[in-house]
Amino acid sequence: MANPHSAWVDLDGHTHVLEVSGPIGAPPVVAVHGLGGSYANWLAVAPDLARDHRFYAIDLAGHGRTRPDHRSTGVAANQALLNRFLIEIVGEPATLLGNSMGGLISLNQAALNPTTVRDLVLMGPALPVGGFHLPEPAVLAGVVATGIPRLGARLVARRRAQLSPQEQVAEAMKLCTVDPSRIPDDVVAEMVEVARHRASFVGAELAVEHAARSTVMGVLNRRRYERVLDAVRAPVLILHGEQDRLVPVEASRRAVAGRPGWTLVTRADLGHVVQLEDPAWTVEQIRAWQSDAADRS
């Protein structure tokens, strides 16, 4: 198995991709990070999955090492970018791994372009929430800010300017995990390096603010989102930490209910980024689910 390496592809602009080649002829896996994330969110699972897959982790526009430039960073635009990557670079149906906003984008991809998707594995996907649910204060403040044009970006930029790259990563992981110390040190170091690199981007905070607002509006448009979920024909596995502070596990339970091709596995001691908190468990669940599906076919 090859080591992870960076590659650049032209998808209406330079787009960064982490590649792990895996065995010749192995099926492809394409990982799609969440809001403010990057390829680094997948480093802990990439080597193991690449034992029997060709592994790709794409940096969406305005995220990771991919500059926004002239491109929109909203959900629809980044789903279109993912679609081009799957058609022009991957060239065959892929397993999509989607975390948070990446789960929303992956579901839209499967609904709109089903021939590009073999199956879906979603981790804490951004989903509509049934009933009345208020997130924790730190999360709610961010959601409110993103709904006010320009104000969200100014508040985020002001806050981030006060933090070093190490502090930015620590703050994000404190929100997204139950125990940040579970994340491998080399992965944290790479996240810090990505944060340092992004600091040089023109319009970096505006890009993330636009992506956040687009994600929030997509989830709030529940009727449309339910149509997206109903249109997905690919098998779906959802891995969800029961201590997820950003997307309640009830949202995944509701999405799976009544959809026979969907499977939900939860963990009581994990949060929003299960692939970072327990990479071995995450890969084990993916392999077991795919093996069961192969046995049934």
C-alpha cells in the first residue's frame, strides 16, 4: 500500500486531494469532510481503508488547501465539484464517506447522480431534526451568526484572529469530540498545519461563513431534504456518536426509520467525528457492513 500523498486536480480551479492508491483495481472510496474541515479529518482511517480500496479525500472549495478563488463554497456548488471529481477523476461508482456537511453533500450527490455512488457511509451527517431542538449555546451562537450576512464572517474572523492555529484546532476538537486526546497526535499536527496554511487565503472566513449558511438553510428546508433522502437508492450506513453536540443522534434515527436500505450504528461514548475519535472502530463497522451487503447480493 502506498503512503498518503497530495495531488492537485483542475475542477474549475485548483482542487487539493489526498490520495492513497491501494491495490490495483480496488474499488474507490471518496471522503467528504465537514464544515471547516479538510483531508486531515480522514488521515486516521485512510491507511486502513486503503488496504482494499483506492482512497481519496477531497478538499472542498474554500476548505483545507483548496482556495475558494472565484468558486462558490455553498452546498450545491461543492456537490457539483464532487460530481465532477467522481466523473472526471474517479471514473466509476464510489463509496462516499461523508461527515457532517459532507454527509449532506454526499446524500445530494447520491440523489442527483446515482450512477456515481456505490454506497454511502455517513458520520454524524447534517440531517433535519424532528420536533423542537436547540443545540448547545456554543453551537447555537454560531448558527445564529451564520444567518446574518457578513456579521458571521466578521465574528468568526475576529475570534480566529485571537487564536493561534493550535488553539483553533483545539477549540474545534473540543466542540466536535467527547475526548480530544483520542485523536492521534500526527493527525492533530496536520490539522494545525492546514489551519496555518488557510490563514493565507483571501476571503477564507467568508468562504466558510457562506458554506455554513448554506448548510444550515439546507437542513432547515426539511421538505426538500426529505425528498433528497427518499431519492437515494444506494445502501446507506450511518455511524453516529450519541454525544454528538452538533447533530443529535435522533436525527439519524429519524432518517433511518422506514428506509429499509439504511443502517444506523451508534456509540455511546463518541461525538461528531467518530472517524477521528475511534478510527479502528469506524473501519471495522464499514468493513462489516460492506461484507454483509456482499453476502446478501
